[in-house]
Amino acid sequence: MHELPVTQGLCDLVVREADRAKASKVCSITVKMGAACDYVPEILQEYFDVLSEGTVANGAKLQIETVPITMRCNDCNKEYETPHYNPFCPQCSGNHTSMITGNEFYVDNIEIEEE
Amino acid sequence: MGNIRVIDVHQSVFAVNDEIAEKTRQRLKKEKTFMVNLMASPGAGKTTTLLRTVNCLNNEFNIGVMEADIDATVDAEKMAEAGVASIQVHTGGECAMNAEMTKEAMDEFNTAQYDILFMENVGNLVCPAETDTGASVNVAILSIPEGDDKPLKYPLMFQVCHAVLINKIDTREYFPFDDKAVVERIHHHNPDAKIFFVSAKTGEGFDEWIEWLSGNVREWNK
């Protein structure tokens, strides 16, 4: 059920942008999702279909593209990609690391039909 | 059929929430209110821990409690019975508090009057970890009966926490629980997390937790 609030935020954002562009219809939405976000794409789509009812975005297809988790070591500046969140630097074994990508959830672009 | 075109958006879905959360933190700092976002599974002992914590601190600090639940008012009633200023917030079915709901509850509760504001989030180890409420710190409670494997199963919760209370240590003889393993598992996700072993029922272990918390409150509110 944790997909519901994030899908509402997604729907609001898309409708706002589509209205601004005077779209008559939104055909598809490209979403970049960090690999550390464990949202299920099928559930996002199901919620989106319901939440977008009566809006210009109804019927749009969500294209979810995964962004890998990358981390940076604040001690030795090593940047590394990891399948799961891992705060331990593979180069110096330090644990002063920051996640650079992997937590994002943003709309990259929308494909619209103009009147 | 009209023209088809692609519009670049490049906007985070979390942007609206994160902006409100950041403004809330600035407001808390300005109003000298330290806000603790308390998160845990249902039944981990959030309300009992909160009651004992408030009892330990209310001689020094003016304290308010926001109780967030999907429904009912039992937690706010328990607080009121104990003489603690509290407000019940209903999330309307949502599985966690977000920054907008937190801000509205703060306005309604007039929180500038408090030195410490506790927000007991909805009982859940998934959704509350995903949403920044604007609190000064995040604290999670994990209780002995839940098991030492929870940091493996719910990594984000333990990543976003500044402190973790391992609660119900008075039940150790009934449940297998590996202290060393749980500390390693939490620190694997969050090397800076403070970990306190406590019993909200007996008060064991509370001194260190209270010392850490009151030190943070004084630092934030100075």
C-alpha cells in the first residue's frame, strides 16, 4: 500500500505539467525510479489508473526506468555502484559514505497529445 | 488526432513534500522546538516508551505529543490520562504521516509553546521511513519479540534513523534475540545510529537514552 501516496504525488505532478502544456491527453509518462525504492511498477500503474480518473492523464502508460544505486566515499572519494545499499567503501573500507543515486523517484518526461 | 510531443519534466515526485519538510525544520529551529518522529511496528511499545520518556523529561522541558493513527483516539486518550498535552491526528487511511499533514497538525496544536514535540507515527516499518515529515530527528523502536532480523528486512527504516531503541529487554528470557547481531545489522545500514537497549516497562536502560535525547534538545533549542 506504500505506493498510494507516491502515486498521488506523481498524478498531481503530471496533471499540472500537462495542463501547463495545454495537452488534451497524456499518452505516456517516463519515471526514473532509484533501485533502493521498492515500489512495484504494476501497482503504481493500477493506482495511477484509478487516481487519474477524470483528468487529462487518465489512460497514460507509466514507463518505469530504474536508476542504479551509486555511493561515494567521503574519505577516499571512491564512487561505486552496488545492487543493495552498502555504506562500506570497497576501496578503503571506511563507512563515511553518501548515496548519490538510488533513492530518486522523478518524472523525466511526458508524452502528450495537443489539441 | 492532434500532434504528439514529448515534454521534459525532470521533477521529483517527492519535491513538494521535501520542501515543506525543510521549511518545518527551519520553523522548529526558529521556534526552539525539538521534534522527534517516533516510528515502529504496531505493538513495539511506542506509546509506553513515550509515556516513560515524557515522565523522565517533563521537569526540565515543556512537552507536547502528536499521535498519528489511521483511526481511533486511544493513544491520545492515554496521553491525556497521564496529563500529557496531546493531539490525535488521523491520516485518513494513509500508512504514514507526510510533511503537509505534520505541518497542519503543528498549526492546530500550536506547537511553538513546546520545547519537545514527539510525533508517534503510524505503526509500520515501511511507509514512515519513506516520507520526510520535517522532524529534527527520526527514532525507531524495535522490540525483542519482533526479532533481531528486522534491520535486514526493513533496511530503509534503519537507514533514516538517528537512534534506535531496542525495547522490551525485560522479555529476553522468552525470546531468542542476538544483541551483537542486531547492532551489527543496524550499523551496517547506518554506521552513525545510536542504539539503546531499554525496557519501557521497568525503566531499565532509560538513563542513556534520556541523556542522549536531552543533549540533542538543548543543542537544537539553544
